[in-house]
Amino acid sequence: MKTSAKMIIVLTVIATLSGGILSFWNGITAPKIKENRLKVLKKAISTVLPKYDNYEELKLSEEITLYIGKTLKEETVGFAFKAKGNGFSPDLTLMVGILPDFSALTGIEILEQTETPGLGNKIEDDEFREQFVGLLMGIEPNIAVVKNRKPKNPQKGIQALSGATISSKAVVFIIIEQVKIVQNLYNQKMAGI
Amino acid sequence: MEEKVIKNDVKVKPKKNPKDKLFKLDRQPLIISSSPHLNTTDSVPKIMWTVIIALLPAVVLSIYYFGLPALWMMSTCVISAGLAECLMNKLKGEEFTIPDGSAVITGLLLAMTLPPSFTLTSAIIGTVFAIVIGKHIFGGLGFNIFNPALLGRAFLQACFPVAITTWTFPKTDVYLSKIVDGVTAATPLGLFKFEGETSDLFNMFWGNIGGSLGETSAISIIIGGGFLLIKKYADWRIPVSYLGTVFLFGAIMWWINPKYPDPTFHLLSGGLMLGAFFMATDMVTSPITPKGAWIFGIGAGILLVVIRLFGGLPEGVMYSILLMNAVTPLINRYTRPKFFGEGSK
Amino acid sequence: MAKKSNSLTYEVVKGLWNENPVLIQLLGLCPTLAVTNSAVNGVAMGLATTFVLLCSSILISVIRKIIPAQVRIASYIVVIATFVTVVDKFLAAYTPDISKALGAFIPLIVVNCLILGRQEAFASKNNVGRSILDGIGMGIGFTWVLTLLGMIRELLGEGSIFAISIMPESFNTWLVMILPPGAFLTLGIFIGLSNWINERRVN
Amino acid sequence: MKLLSFKKGIHPKEFKYFTCNKQTEVLSIPDEVCIPLQQHIGAPCNPIVEKGDEVKTGQIIGRSESFVSSPVHSTVTGKIKTIDSYLHPAGTKTQMIKIQRTGDDDWQLLDVPKNWQLASTDELKSIVNEAGIVGLGGAAFPTHIKLAPPEEKKIDSFILNGCECEPFLTSDHRAMLEMTDEVLDGMAIIMKVLGVKKGYIGIENNKPDAISQITRKIQKSDYNFTVIPLKVKYPQGAEKMLIEAVLKRKVPTGGLPMDVGVVVNNVGTAIAVANAVIDGKPLVERIVTVSGDGVTEPKNLMTRIGTSFQKLIDECGGLKEETTTVYMGGPMMGISQWDLSVPVVKATSGIVCRTDKSTNGTSYPCIQCGTCVSACPMFLLPTKLARYSEHKLLEEANKTGILNCVECGSCAFVCPSNIPLVQWIRIGKLKVGEMVRSKN
């Protein structure tokens, strides 16, 4: 009886102390962590959209938030949104920038990826990402992913990374899929208003 | 000390130890040995060097198709394999084992699996890995679980995945003029997997295609492999079951869905021929029981087709054999032949 | 305590080689294999672990006499988890890049058997002073192995050490070294070498 | 026609040409013989003579009360010189009786019925026992025991073993050619004792003259034996292999030929039986092949038991200078000799002298080639068994069937790595045998 009482007391004390320390520490670090996240987000948006002065957030659904880039004259220069999907490994998250009429991409940025280092993770390289600037989306986008050579029409094709065809295709696939979803949601939202 | 006592306890009478001679007055002493007093003329070096001879047609043809770079590649691998072998012998304080020929085979086979444009320094890394890690760390000849050449190749594949899948066309290639930059080409398997193009079976048979040094020409491998089978230095069951399974399984898949390549294409493409005749039949890493050999070949065949058709890689010979290597001890264990008279009456 | 006690210096030194957590005790191999794809990650992981190890050792050594034996593991885990969370938050707040690179492995320090092992085997049986020395020694032992592993893997896999380019431009990086198999290979060779050296020392 | 045989096995070079066409010569009776008291499997005999006793040729000088044993006879007429332990060709020192010859043969013959065909089975069996007949193929198992299978084992076939699959040896070959009548009579006697109707004679196809000679004689006689030419293959002469080849029956593991209703005897044994039952002569002599490139003039010699190897070799012109090895028996299972004073025993089928130096090259590690597996006639995994034996993994070895090994040496013969496989297995067999016995 005595030992079990002691057990309860000791564990309670330790757990309470631990909780106290953690809540204190969280208070110090939480704002900083939030700031870091925001910084990353801002940087990603600025990378994928053409020059803008500030952006607005528009929540399209639980998961998707549209970042609308605007100039000082309230002119919309493009939309940016996060696109999630699976690459060669799971959990590939992109930031996709697109013209307000959803006709062509304005740029992409890789937010999170666990692709193979040295192969698939080269999707982060500027050289690969810049191919997506100006890529035509249209209603039924038809983007060719070719190996070992430049695509014939740079607005309709992507050169796959050598040794990482699957990762390259995955990026294209995620973009096509997510753009369609976002476009539908956006149109619904606009029509609804 | 304990160890030594045990050793002496069960020591076999040395076959020919001069110290065991017992002297009889009028003539040289007779030698005592335990029966049998006869031996075949086969020996490990003889087997190994025969394998090397069997590889020569493929070597000659690859030099014909790819020119001097092929020769440099093969000599680099063979020499570095030899040096690595010497180094390990020295470190382990054992006799030099170059004459048994196993290191040369490893070097040569590894070179055969590399694309002709592969850099020589990288090839050396692979060869050293094959000999040091693939063979000697496991205990040297006879103790390695995996085929050292394939292990070396697997290491290179993991290290330099791009370089090792960049092929040049044979210099005599009829399509050469169509290639814009003339540097890279795809293997028939790669073309099929990623572009959906088939290649000419005739060219594949003679080796007039892109690919690694030893995997292009089916005919040269068949000649050398056939020689090995006739000499009985390779278990015929393994190539037969391996190629047979690939053909059958490939045919079934082709029949189910004609978008898959036809079985002949499977047989002639990639390193299958080289793998079936020279790698899968590696004595050290393949089962010793006849039934085991069938299982080994069939397993490798199924793995190969699965990797080729459903995997991320265009080619699956290397992994199919390595995976079967890994289960070889298990196969040996469960395929023990029935003893003579076991279960009768 | 009937146990014969080592000299104070030895409590620190033993962790470096003789009782090295990774090479000899083979503890904490999961983070060792997972995060050593670059030297920086190795150092960060090593230091984070050292911090947790040291703090938990001190605390547990202090309160060792009041913890009933039945709940000691639970108590240790709570203590360790607290310090791990502190480190995790710290890294996320001040060095977001490293935090991102180490990912889930920082929270996983909680279940690093090295830390729990040292509490169980050492801190719960020794006084605070010795526990500190032990924690420092083990921590440094862990850190140097991880750092060296990270350096070698980074050098071969990326041609650099601590992100400083070392290898000539023409060097073909060995991709496998920054992949998990490279960790297994390098660690295997490490352990093999240390065994070889120890064997030669004995003979 | 496809020749019958067993599965697996090997094809060593035969070397029979040294002596296969040479008429057997009778070796002059030696002045001194040395007769081991144990020349058979089973309990050794006790001497029943003393130093200084006069003995006649064929007189029993040692016998044992135990069941598995066989008496030994004096092979000359003379005087007991010593009873002491001397070197046996099996390599150990054993009790032997040394007899000084004092004159020409004065035979002490066995009591035999006038017509064996009318004699009772028990009478014949006791003659075989008294004559000291053992398996002359090399195993030296007392024949009278083989001829008395337990009641519950129904024997329906008898096979006469004329394979002589060991290289070099030709003693059985010559016996079949020169003593065909005795062979057939002996076989008939054995079959009468066993009450068996079906008799087969298995002969390897490399002895076409013996096959045709025996077939001819059978046709002329009343006997109804079947001559079965067999494929030349080692170890065709092993009982189990021979039974499989001839009758397609497999002796169960751990079993004996009688478990499948068969008795197998060697050609030489049949001759000894015929001599004993018809002429009353105990087993005092046998044909010994002295062969090999190490002896000047290879010969087949009719030799008294107890004659020293040296005398036989001298008769054949002596050893060559470069001779390195001498062994009793064939090269596959023969036993090395270092002292040629050892006597010929009942199981001595041949003395082979070699100048060959290539019997053992460099050893390599096992490369798992599986050649031994495809050679083993007992379907074992010799490389594994040898390894288990080497590392004293006796349980494993037992499970993997080490006790089934017949020690034919095929595995060591084919091994390209020159690993002493059968040698390790022999050691393992001994140890596993001990282990199994101690458990029971």
C-alpha cells in the first residue's frame, strides 16, 4: 500500500514538473517556430509567382488555401497553392504558381520531399523547376515527359531528370491533378459569390 | 588452448605430409594416406580458367562492337581485381590466390556488366568493392554469399545510378545517324519501358544494340555458355530453368496483355544471357542440390520478369540473381535429396 | 556499493573507445544509421543526444533514491521525453534547417536505447558527479562516431565536409553513401575496424 | 541395349590392363606365415594352439565363441613359432600366429558329405562356418551369418557380385575366368542354403570375356542363373548399388540387403564355399592382384593367407625406385601400407603400388560446386557432412544422414578443391555412431 502510494506520488510529481517545463518552453519557442514557417511560406510564394506586392489568402477547402498575389493596383498577377501527392517516395509537397486564368504555370517550388538523394531530389534544382515556368495547362493539359533530350515544344514538355524519370513524372502528374481540383473549387467559389 | 585440443582430436591424416613417413631401410619411405588414392584432374583453377575461356567470345565481340574503350574497361577491372585480391591476401596473411583465377573472373564479369562509357575510376571502385567486401569480408573464395561481380555492380548502381544507365551505341549502329547528340542511347529494355519502342530482334541477337559490354550479343554468350555446360563446369539446370521461366512467364504476361514485350524479346534483351550462363551458375553462390538448382533458376526467372514489367528499373537480372543468392543457403537446406533408400519400405 | 569503482577520469574516457556506445555497446544505432548523411547532421544529432543524456543523467541521479523500482522506467521515459521535447522545440525555433533535416529522429531520441540504457545501467546506481562524467563521456563517444560517419559519408556522397567542397570537380559522388545502404556499409566497416583494432591490442 | 546401373556414382580411370589378361600364377608356399586372429568383422579369435605345436594345413588355430566371428586356419604345415602382436594391414597391431613351415602340405580337410546336393542346410552352413569363410570382396563379413537370415526375412534372390568396380583389381575377374565351375557351384550351394530360386550374377561390362564364359558355362550346366552385364561405374560393387542395379530394389536407410529379400556375395566367396563344401578345403588361399605402375611386373597370384606383402611384391619383380605408395585393396577404398612385412589377410583382394604423385594437389576452399552431391551414390551432401564433422556438429551431421555414408570415396575423388571429404565423414561417422550409441 505504501509503495503504490509512493509510486503514484512520484510519477505525478515528475509528470507535473515535466508539463510545467514544457509549457514554459513552448511559450518561448512557439512564436519563433511560427515565424519560421511563415518565412518559408512567403519565400515559396514569391518564388512561384511573378512580381507582386502583397498576397491575400483565400480558403477554398479544408486543405487548400489559395494565395492570391496582387500588385499595389489591386491587379491579380497569379495564384499560388500547395499541391500534395506521392513521388517515388510518399509525401511530395509542391508550391504551384499559376496565372489567374489557369492557362499556364508561373513557377513551382518544392516544399517537402523525401525523394532519393542525388536522383529524385534533384527536382529541387532550379534547372528542373524552371522548365515549369510558362508551361501550358489548358483544359486538358498534355505535357510530354521525355528522357535524355529537350522537349520539342518547351511550353508543352518537360525533360525528365536522368535516373529519376518517376520523380519527374510524379511532379507533372501532381500539378495536373491539383490544378484541375483547385480550378474547380475556385470556379465554384466564384460562382457561389 | 582448448580450441587446439579439439582440432587435433579430429584431424584427418594429412594426405602427404613428409613428416609422416616411416622409414624402411632399403628404399625411400612409402607415403601413408587415407583413401581414396585417386583424384579427378579437375581443380578449382581449371574450372575458373575454363570459365574465363568461355567468356572470350563475348569479350572479343564486345571489343568489336565498342572498340578500345571496352578493352580498357575490361583490363582495368581485371587488373584492379587482381591488386585488390593481393592486398586482401596480404592483410589476411594468406597465400596469394591470384592463380586460382577467381579474382580475374570477378573483374572480367564486372566489366561485362558496365556500360562502355563508364568512367574507369568508378569501375575500379566497383571492382575493389566486389573483391574486398563482396568476397574477402565474407571469408574469401567459397564463403561469399553473393556473387562478387554482381555485388560490385549493385554497389556501382547505387553509387552512380545515372552513369551506369547511360549507354553508348555500338560504333557500327545503323541508327547512329539518327541520334542528335550521339552520346547516350537507351537499351532495348529502357526503350521499351520508357518509350514503348521495340528493338530489332536480329540486332539484339548479334549484339548490335546499346547496352553494357557483355549484355549486347546473345550469340557470343550462348557459345561460351554452351562450352561451359558441355564441360560440366556449370549446372545446366540453372540456365535452363532461368531462361525457361523467363520465357514462359514472359509469354503468359504477353498473352494476357500484348503491351508487354514478347518472350523472345525478354530472352535476348539486357544481361539475361550473361546472367543466366555466367552469373547465376557461379558455383559458390548457387545451390548444390539438383532440386535447389531448379528452384534457384525458377525463382530468379520470376523475379526478373516481375522487376522488368512492374518494377521501377528496366532491367532485373542483377537483383533477381542477388536475391536468389541470398536464399541459396535456405534452398540448400530444404532441398536435401532423399537418401538412398530413404522412405522405401 | 560493493561494485569496484573506476577512477573519475575513466568514467569520461571509457565512453570514447572502450565502452563506446556505438562501436562497442551497439546502442542507439537507429539515429546513427538514419541521420549521418552529412557531417552537420551527425554533429547536431550527437549534441542533441548528449544534451538529453547529460540532463537526464543528472536529474535521474539526483532523484534515483526516491523513485520506486516499479515505476523507474516510466519515470525515466517522462524525464527523457521532457528534455527531448525541449531540444526539438529549440532546434525548430532557432535552426529550422537542421530541424527539417533530422526530422522525426529528434523526437525519437526518447526511445534511443543509449539514453535509457545509461540511466538504467549507470545513473540510477551512481552519484551525480559520476553520472555527469559518464553522460559527458558517452555523449562525446556518440557524437564523434556520428560526426566521423557523417563526414565520410558526406565526403564520398557529396564531395564535401560540413558543406565545404573538398573533392575536385571531376569527382563522381558516390550516391549510395548518403542513402541508407551507405550508412550500413560505413557503420559495418567502422565496427569491423574497431573490432580488428581491439583484437590486435589484446594479442 | 541399355546397361543396368544405379544412379549417380563416378567413372575413375580403370587401370585394369596391368593384370586383366594375366593367368593367375600360384605363389610358392612361403616358409613362414603370419596369421592374424582377426580377419573378419566381429569378435577376434582366441588362439587354440600354443607355441611349438605342430599344425597341419587347414587346421583351425583360432576360434571364438561369439556369434559374429569366423575361425582362422593354419595355411601351411609347420610349427607355431610365436603368438604375438604384429602389424596388420589395416594399420593397427593385432594378435597374430606366426608359423614356420616344416614341409609340404599335409592337409587337414573338413568332413564333407559325398553329395552336397543331398546334404542338409545346417550341415552346409556349419561347413561354411568351419571353413572360416568371410566376404572376400573386402568387407570380410562372416559368410555363415549372411547365410542364416532371421526367419522373418524372406529371401527371394541371390546376387553374385562380380562387379569388381575398383580400379586396378582383377582378382575376381581372373577367378571368374579360371574357376568358372567353382564359382557356379559355390553360388548353387549358397542358394541351396538360402533356399533361393533366383540367382543373378552382376558383372561390369568391362569384363566381356568373363560374361561370355560364365554365360556359356551356365548354358552347358543345369543351373538357371541370369548373368547381368552392368555399366562400368564406381561403386557398382557396393551391395546396395548392386541390388538397385540388378533388381531395382532400394535397401532402406540403415537396412541390410536382406530387408529387401536379397543376399549378395562376392565371386571369391562363392569359390571358397565351393572349395569347402566339395573338397573340404578351408579358406587358406585366395587370388591377390599385385598391380600398379609401382611394381615391376604386375601379376595375379594365388596366395596363402599369411604370406607377407613383401613376398608377393618380390615375386612381381619388386617395387620400382620411384614408388611412393602401396595400398591393400583398390585405390578408392584401399588402405595405405608403410611396412611391407604385413601379411595377406582374407580380405586382401589386391596390393596396388603407385608412383603417382598427383594423388593430392593443393587444397582449395569448398566452392560449393556440388560435384560431390552429384557423385554420391547414397544421395548425401558430402560437402555439408564433411563440414559438420569438421566443426563437430554431430547432431546436424546425424540429421543430414552421415550414417548412411558407405565410404566409397566418390566425393573425395571428384572434389576439384581436393578436400578430404570422405575422410572427414569417416571421422564424423565414428563420432556420430558413438553419440547415437551413448544416447540409447
